[in-house]
Amino acid sequence: MAQEDVFKKLVAHCKEYGYVFPSSEIYDGLAAVYDYGQYGVELKNNIKKYWWDSMILLHENVVGLDSAIFMHPSIWKASGHVDAFSDPLIDNKDSKKRYRADVLIEDYMAKIEAKIDKEVTKAQKRFGDSFDEQQFRDTNQRVLDNRKKIDAVNSRFVKAINEDDLDEIRQIIIDAGIVCPVSGSKNWTDVRQFNLMFSTEMGSTAEGASKIYLRPETAQGIFVNYLNVQKTGRMKLPFGIAQIGKAFRNEIVARQFIFRMREFEQMEMQYFVKPGEELEWFKKWKEMRMKWHQSLGFGEENYRFHDHDKLAHYANAATDIEFKFPFGFKEVEGIHSRTDFDLGAHQELSGKKLQYFDPETRESFVPYVVETSIGVDRMFLQIVTASYTEEELEKEDGTKDMRVVLKLPPALAPVKLAVMPLTKKDGLPEKARKIIENLKFDINCQYDEKDSIGKRYRRQDAIGTPYCVTVDHQTLEDDTVTIRFRDSMEQERVSIDEIGKMIMEKVSFRKLFEN
Ligand code: GAP
């Protein structure tokens, strides 16, 4: 099945099973804004806990913060967001559609990359076991021509972006023959910069109101509180401050479901270090963050680093952790060495000293910062994408059946255990409810008695519930139940007393952290 179709099915699945709904749906929706349903919110909370605990519990020098979304507007001036937080946009004069010029060029390069991959896959099939992929990539003429095309566009693009040369960006689009996906025409306007911050007004009267921004990143709340935390927590360098919270960006190109939203959530950690040590910490955090992703078990080959050619105004090194989505490798997390840019800028604009006093050297200085920044929603999309599986099964009568299963890591699954009485009579429902009564304080359980057992299993598979327990007549006699495992579909007879311990071991975050 084409990757595009898989993605469409995934979006439909998320809606059908209470994971993600379009916002304001009864009013035809609001572009690039989504609501999380009954299972979505549980998965999201579990993702946040996985991140939070990995930062706060596993590092004794990382502490948390919850700063306000509204902040003094000068913060965004100092951080550079008022002047430089913008995307280059271009309009197609025929379709009147607006695009991010850089995304048009990146998509163009990704399409050529996809052609190369196709060529490789074809050859792999043709040559079988004797296929040497590297040699093929190095020698096949069509691959080499396409690689040359990508390199030529990429080097012009990087130079133009670094020099903020908007005319050259437009020229690349024209020279590459990029057409509007809607009108199919090359009738493009000039490229302009477009600031991504949402603004509103604070104050009760029109005259007294002042312009205020919805934060486009949570990081600035950490920067302006760093000395409060350092002093009250008696923190010594290096130390980190972690925060989870909403961020808002008026994205020009909002698409790919929850990948690029206008209201989203970030999990950010700013790690304050001595000047000169930042690149060493940057390297360490790069490795730690990659491990955190890979511990989920979705396959190391589905992740890669993408080092930035164009550094943001605040960084001296930056990389993205990319995941292989159905629409290609895309950024899930950014790791940035932000130097002393932010603290230095706040110190200058506020006139308040933001220096750290080193008790050992008795020197005062502005620390450098290494940041890890990941979107909760993008992480959510990564997890459901990697977990969504369609399996063909053979029924007892030899006919084929299909099951859709979300193979979520058990620790992240919204519902850990479904308890099902075989029938709605003979005291089985009461027995099933008793099991839940015992476990519900530690494990998210669901009671399910409607439809046949087979249908109930399918429903729980689709939600991603890793364990189902069936209560039958034997249970009344010997206090044993059948436990069924989502991924293998195997079943085992176990004593009711064992269920709690057995499941708690498997769904604990400890397992992920130990990885
Ligand atoms: N403080 C640094 C910062 O905000 P960023 O690369 O702009 O860096 C960090 O954003 C992460 O936030 C991204 O890797 C992505 O996961 C998430 N993110 C950014 N924009 C987003 C959007 N419009 N929708 C969903 N997630 C987004």
C-alpha cells in the first residue's frame, strides 16, 4: 500500500478510536488545530511522563518549571523573535495558495531522493542477495544524476537561506521548475518574510491595552527564571530546567495532521553550562536523546540525525532527531547549543544581571545553554505511526481476516488491561468488576462486556490495549483467568492474584529507562 494511503488510514483510525479529533469540527474545523480524545489524552499524558521522568528522576541536577504562557513583550524582542522569527513565504498567483518557499524546495529535493530510493529498491529486487547497495549508489548513472541535481539545489538553497537572499530563493523555485500543487502553474510572487507569532492585547481599555504574544516556544520562560531556580534550588553548573507547555505559531503551511500545528505542546530542557563546555554537553545530550527515542523499540533504522546547515540566530551547533514518517524522514526533536545568546540578550534589555557566581573560581559569568526541544504532538504522531499495523489472519475455517492493531509500547498505552466477562450472566460481570476494583489504582483498566470475545479483542487491538483478561466459568471455581497478549495473540491461564504484578512489570517506565 502507498505510504500516503497508510497515513490517511492512520488519521481516520485516530478519529474513529477517540485519539485525535479535528478542532471545532461541527463548524467545519479550524485549520491545523486538533483536539485529543479519550485515548489520545492518555497517550499524550504518558508521553509527557516518559519525558518528564527521564529528565527529572534520572538526573539529579535537572529540575522542573511551569512558567506562564503570557510573558512581558520585551522578552520576545530580546530573544529575537519579534525581528527574526519568520518563514519565507511565496504565493501562487493562479491558485492564490500560499506556501513556505523553503518547504517547496525541500519537498522538491525529497521527491528526487524518493526517486533514488525507488531505483535502489528495484535493483535490490533484481539482484537479490548479491546486491551491493553502496556500490549501486556510487555507480548507477540515474542515481548519480539525481544526486547531482539534489546537491546543486541544496548548495544554492543553503547559501540563499544563510544570506537571507529572498530573490535567490525565488529563483531556485523557478529554475527547478517547481509548480503549485493546486494550479500546476509556475506563476509565483516574490518571496517575503512572515512573522509566526500570534499576538493579542492585554488590558481592559483600548487605550491602556498592550500588545502581547502567545509564546512560540516554552524556552524563554526558562531563561527568564533561571536565576530564580538556581538561587532557590542552590543549583551548581551544570544544571538543567525542564518544562512542558503549550506553544503557538501561525504556521503558513499547516499540514500532515498533527505534525505541524498552530497550537501545540513542547517539552523543553535548558541545560546551563560553563562557557567553553557547551559543545561537549551538546554531544552528550545528542546521544542521550537518541537513546530515549530508540528505547521505545521502533527500530534504530527509523531514526537519524540531521545536522543544521543553517544555524538559528541563537545557536553555535544544532541537530535534529528525525523519524521516518510515511511522508519521509522529518524532525521530531531539536538539540541546540544556544550559547549565551538568550541570557545575554535578556540581561542587556532588562538591565538586570543574569550572571552565575561560581563558588569555586569566585567568578561571575553568563552561562552557556544546551537545549533539547521536542514536540509532544510530533512524538505522539511518531508513536502512533510506528505502532499502526494491519495484519492478515487466517480464521479457523481457512478464510482470511484482517486486524488493525496499535502496537504501542505497553508503558505508553492508554488502557493497559481490558477485563471481559465471557457472558453477561452467572456472576461473571461481578467477578470481572472485582478484578478491576483491585487493580484500578495502579493500572488503567477497562471493563468490556459488549459483543463477542473476538470483536472485543479487535476493539482493544485497535485501541492498543496490550493485555486482555477473560473471566469465564472456571474463574468462579479456581480464581484463574485467561490473559491474552495483544502482539502475539497468545493466551495463558493465570491466577487472578498474579495479574497485577505481571502487568505492572511490563508497563513500568523502568523497563524503558533501563534500555
Ligand atoms: N526552543 C527551540 C524550538 O522551539 P523548534 O525546532 O522550533 O525549536 C522544537 O521546535 C520542536 O517543537 C520541534 O522539533 C517539533 O517537535 C516541535 N514543533 C515545532 N513547531 C511545531 C508545530 N508547528 N507543530 C507541532 N510541533 C512543532
